[in-house]
Amino acid sequence: GLVSQVSKSIFESVTRSPTLTIASELSGATGAGAARFATKDLPEGSIVKPLAEITGGVVGGVGPALATKISPTGFAIRKGREAVAKASLPFTERGAKFRAGEFLKKQVVSPEEAARKVTDPTIGGPPPVIATGEKRLVSLLNKIRGLDPVTDADEIKKISRSVFQLEQELRSQGFGSPEALRQVTNRRVASLELSMQKRVADAMETAQSKLDALPIAQRQSQESVIVRNELEGVMKKEFEKTQELWNDVPRDVKVDFTNSRQALKDITDNLSKAESGDVPSILRGSILAKKKAPSKVSAVVDAQGRPVVSEAVTKNVTTIREMQGLRSKLLETQRIARKDGKFNKARISGLMADAVLDDMDVGVDDALTVAISATRQFKDRFEKGIVGKILGREKTGAPSISPELTLDISIGRAGVRGSVDIDKVVVTPEARNATKRFLSKSFTETVTAKGTKPFSVKDAQKWIANNEEVLDQFPELRNQLSDINQAQQFASETSLRLNNRLLNLKDPKISTSSAFLNSEVGEEVANVFKSKNPLKASRELINQARKDPTGEALDGLRGSYIDFLIKKSSIGDFNAQGERALSGNTLQGFINQNRETLREVFNQDQLNRINRIAKELSLLELTDAKGLPRVAFEIDDIPSNFLGVASRITGAQIGRWIARFTGGGTVQTPGIVSDRFKKFAQHLTQDRAEQLIHDAVTSEDGRLLNALLLPIDKPTSATGQQNLKILNKRINIWLLGTGHRVIEDIQNDISEDNQSQGNTQPELAGP
């Protein structure tokens, strides 16, 4: 508009003649104000009013220049030229950029270094002022953010965008190409969608088909099979130890079998005719079925006081060889009968095998005594209670429990009994790990109704109470589940881990390394760094991954390390962007402590880039850092104060002149005009420089901030001249944008002040 054109013209004249700036600006304001007052009664829309205002401003503005030649005071003005120039320079555009630059340079240790950092290439594109790493500049940015919610929202968006970009760049270091990254990202999204759409029938069918197609089904039944296999493995080893003890027993030792014969008689007497065929044939033709003369108790004892058995005393006598042979056949018959579903025959065989064992336990030989004792311990451990039921070795002859139900049978029993049984069934570290996974999945499915309902705190409390004694065997898991505030997050993470395992077990990136399969999903790399030698463990994983000819296994391993670094660095409370803080300082510290280990996984270029990402993240942390220095976003210097005093004096004088020629109040008018001049002076001295600082600090384009930080203290040098060219170029661009509106804003502010105070006195126009 017209006023804007006049403002630009005044900008140019002020820059060309900085010596008379004070007088020109003040007198120009007087002329324009007087012209506006003189034409206030003209009709609205009259062309005379703006023309008169402009003419008055121009005439007033050139007044001091003419005074240097024709006015009686011209000599004094010329003599004070140097002093006036020093005071007037800060009020021009040139002065504004000088004052803005000086203000910013005072906030940094090295302006040259700060200017360089502004234009250095970055990875995440942080705001330029943050890229400098200067705490006072960041504090100034926070100050500006606090003054304007729009600016604050813009800065939050910039910082959040930068954090997101850095995290994505960090994740990309775990993949060989962007295509691989997109594929993995799509799988993660698909997995997340699968968990959220479990109610949809098609999604459930797809998930079930993928689950059934997996070579290693990580369902609860699969964990039970692991426990069952471990239990049977331990039983086999114990049985072999017992057999070795029996090999040391003398085979010709004589034993009495009266009790075994009586046991057979008792069993057959209680059988019906239909059941008589269940008596094993090995018993019918054995020495136990043959009628013998009643045995007599020997009166002869050995040195230990034990009766000496001999053919002369009893005829119910045979050797250990015969008795142990009979017992072995009975046990074999029991196993076959149980397998064939002949459970009564299996029961009779087991009872008679126990009776034979009792007859052999007469203490006539130490080796025999030890072997029998070991056998009884074996039977107590594996043929009784829940273990005997699971393995199908109970005296009842009942079949063994399906391996898939092993943990359901043992853990599924409530109360203290369940706790005792789990201690007998879970007998190896691998079985314990499988049991933990079983419990975690059971908990997750209970509190989320198998993924069809939101997390239920009530169901979580009930589940923990029902499994309290079992959880005593797993204190770490119990602590996790007992905290209800963290239970929902734990359930979500457990569910996600299991779903990802089901989807990715066929992927060579995971299946190549057995170490990953033996660890909980998400804890593989954590276990590496918890090991005694993380460097060696990482080297072994790399060697295994390199066996994959596709290279995907190596990429997958790197991705796991990146996920661990992100998890390790996500600490503290949520930040202003509503995100869990990804600490660059923590990431840098961990890298420095484990550099040798990470070199086994990442090449030097990748490690250097991760370091740069960590450094930029640490710079972004400055916005939330505590203890930042306080910086006032306000320019309060000698030139500002000088013009304020001068404006009050001049304004009062002009006010008296207006009152004399217009008939206004001679007392009120000078004071009002003086106050208006003071306000305009404050806008004139501060708004230009402060707006310039504001735009430099908040702009995404760091070139304006860079220009203001460049050293210009030696303008005659080649570097100084180059810096001045850069500065002038950036300022001119700024003036075409935000800068040219500064004067218009000043006028609008003064006009609003007049209206708010109900002032009926004439307005004074700005230059």
C-alpha cells in the first residue's frame, strides 16, 4: 500500500544518511502527525488526507538536513555529527542487523564456530539454533516459544519431526537396503494389525493357518512338549545310573521269595474268572506259582545278626539272578500292556515287580542294598504322584498323559500342591524357560480373553491369586505380574513378542542363529551384553549369520542390535512431544563403553553414522534440559534509552506547538504527544532488531542465523567483506518478507493504543 511504499523509501534514505537519523525520524513523525491532524475534518476517502500526511512526513523528514545549511542551529548539528551518528545508527535497518548480530554473538562462546554449525549438513534436520549446541541460544528459543503458542507448536513439530527422522535413520542401519527396511516395516505393521483385528474371522483363520504351518509351533502345548522331553531325559539318565548299580550286585546271592508268592496268591484270589486271563504268563510258569513247602526261619545268623538263608532251612529260595530276571520281564510286560491298553494286566505286572523288589531287600549284600535303595528313589521320583501320572508309570496302569498337556496337568492344579508338583516336573533350565513362556502366555490370554477384549485388571488379579504358589518358584516373573500398573504393558509386549515369533520363525534372519531361538524374543541382544564375554558372543552370532547366503540373516542380526540400542536409550519420562525420550547422551555413552563389541556387528561407516545420530539426539535434548541459563529476549541498551529521552522532549515541544495553533489544551496536549513519541521510539529501537532475532532463531532456514553470527568486526579484510555481502543479502531477503511489515506493525500498535485509551487528540504517524 501507500504507507508501505513510503516506509520503504524512508528505510533507504535512513540507510544512506545515518547521521541525521534521529532528527529525521522524529521530525518526519511530527510532520506526518501534524498533517494528519490538520486534515482530520475532511471527508473519509478524500485523496487529500493521505497526500497531506505523506507530504508532512517528507517535509518533516528533510527538515534537519536543511537545518544544517540554513538554520541558526545548523552549526551545532554539524559539530555534533559524530556523536549523533553513533547514537542514530542502531535505529536504522543497518543498525538493526548490527544490533541483532551483536546480541546473538554475545550468547555464544565462538560466533564463527556457531555460524559454521548452523550450515553444516545434518541427518535429522534439527532446528538451526539447536544445531549450534549453544545452551544460551536454545534458552533464547525456549523464551520465544513461551511468548507465542503458535511458535511453540511450530517448534514442537520441528523437534518431533527431527526425532522421528533420526530414529528412522538409526533403524535403517540394521538393514541392507531401504527395500529390506520397508519389508520389515510392513511385517511389523501387519503383525500389529493382526493383533488388533483378532475378532475378524478372516484374520483369525489366516493367523491360524500360519501358526499351523510353522515348523516349530510356539504354542502352550509346544512348551509342554519341551518340559516333557526334558523330564524324560532326566528319567533316562537316572535309570541308567540305577542299572549301573545293579550290575555291581552278585548274581548268586540267595534270597527268599515267600512274600512274592503270597502277593501273587492275594492278587489271583481277588480276580474274577473274566480277569484271570490278565495274569501275565510269565507269572504262571514262574517259581512263584509252583507249590513249595513252607519256609522255616533259620536260627543261624551271621556276624551282623542277619539270618543265614540256606536250602537246608527253606525251599522258597532262589538267586538274585532269577529274581531280577523275573522283575525285568514283569516291567517289560507292564510297558507293553499299558501301550496295548491292557491296563489291568499292566497293574498286576507292576504290583508283582514291586513284591519281587521287596523280597530282594533282605540286606544280605551291601551292593544289593545300594541298588535297591536307588531303585526305590527312582520309583518315588518318577512313578508316583504327578510325575508318575504324566509319564504313565503309576501302579494303576493308567496310560501316560499326552506330552502337550504336561504343564496343564502340573501348573493347572491350584494351591500349594501345584507348586510342589511343578518343582518335580520342571527339572532343567530349559524346562524352566519353557514354563516361564507358558505362564506368560497363559496370563496374556486370560487378561485379554485371547486378544478379543481390552486388558482386565480384575482378571489379572484373579490369575495372580490362583497361581500364587507356582509364581513363588519364579520370583522375577511374579514381580513383573504383581505390579498391576505395568501389567497391561507387559501383556501387550508379551502378546506382540509371541505373534512376531510365530510370523518370523521361518525367516532365516532368525532361524539361522540357535542362540536367538533359545532366548525370549526381544531379549537376544540383551543376553549378549549380559554374558561374561559380549565380544565373543557377538562374534559367534556374526559367524553364524554369515552362513546365510542371502545376507538377510546378517541384516536381521543388525536390526536386533539397533532395536536393543533404541530400547536401551529410551529412558525417563515422556517429553514435550508426548514421546518416550530417546536419549542421545545415553546412546553415546553405551556406544563408547561397548565400541569393540559393536564393531563386530557394524562396519566403521555404520558406526560413525550411529554416532552422528546420537550426537544430534543429544542436541535435541537441550530443549528439555534443566539448568539452562536464563536469557532475556529484550534489547535494552544506550541507543534505546537515548532515543526514548529525545522523543519525550521533542514530543512535548511539538505538542505545545500543536496546542498553540489548534486551540487545544496547553497542558494535556504536550504530555499526550510526548507519550506517543516515547512509544514510537520504543518500537523504532527494539522491534526491528528483536523481530530480526526472532526470525533468525525460529526459522527452519539457518542462513539468516548464520549471517548474523558471522564476524564483521574487520570489514576491510577479505573475510569481513565476504561476510558483509552474505549478511546484506540475507537482510535484504528478510526485508522483503517479515521486515517490511515492521513499520506497519508499529503504526497499527500506536493506533490501537490511541483507540483503547479513547484519545481525542491528534495521532502521530510513524516514519
